[in-house]
Amino acid sequence: MADSKTILQKYVSDMLALESHIYQAIDKQVKENADDPEISSKFSTYANTIKSHRDALESRLKALGGAANSPIKEGVAALFGVAAGVIDKFRSEEVSKNFRDDFTALSLSLVAYQMLHTTALGLGDRETAELAAGNVKDNARFVREIERLMPRIVVRDLKKNHDEAAPAINEGAVKETEDLITEIWK
């Protein structure tokens, strides 16, 4: 049976791997959308925050006696790397799909941070629990922001990539989808 320190190292290492891969994907999106200041600034905010999470997790892992290049982290990193590679192969030029992928990765981070927070509290490590709590709040805020932006971004992509010979884009789609999301989360 593993001791508390080993368990905490594993959970922090897993979270570090996840945040590292999220950062790599979003940082790439900052560069890909440099010509669009509104979109690039969103991605830049996300990337800078995730980078600070990554750095804090790396420091915490070291404080727990773990190493950022441990076999556990490398295994998890390989898993997330394969998933990110598959997503990249199917990625289009549509900004909405970048946000969709970010929403998915950040949502995964929410449950992963929930697990880290619970594990840390359960094992009496308040410092790790507080780190997890702060980071999960940032990522939850980003998920909610993407959720609110998505209908407008999809319509924007449709307009950008729309064939002029096809029927016009229904501008009411944004409001109707926003209303649906509001209804779902009541």
C-alpha cells in the first residue's frame, strides 16, 4: 500500500501533466489567432493562467519530493499527448472548434482538481488542497466563459466560412442557443 506522500505525488503529477497539455494546446491557439485580437486575447488569458497553474503544480510536486519527469507523469503525459494529437489531426480553421476542445480539456481538469482537492484534504495536506481549489476556480470560470461565448463564435465561424450561394445564417440562433443553455443549468 502506498503512503500519503506517494499518493499525493501521483495526483499532483497527474494534474501537472494535464495542465501542461492544456497549456500547450491553448498557447498554440494564441499564435494561430494572432490576427484576431479579440479571440487571441481570450486564448492568451487562458494560456497565461494555465501556465501559472502548471508552474505552481510543479513547485508543489517538488515540495512533496516528487519529480516533474517521474514515470507516472510521463505515462499520463503520453496519454494526453495521444488524445491531443488525435484532436489536432481533425482540427479545422474554425475558432469555435478550438474553444470546444478547450472546453473539453478544461472540463476534464475540473473533475481532476476535484479529485486532487479531496485527496489532499483526506490525507491532511491543506497546502495542496488550497492550490487545487484556487486553480479549479480559474478553470471553472473559463469553462463558463466559453459556454457563454460559444453560440456567438459558432455564428461568427459560419459567416466567415459560409458559401454565399447557401441560405443566409440565422442570427437568432445565438439567442435561442443562449436561452437553451440557461434553461439547462436552472
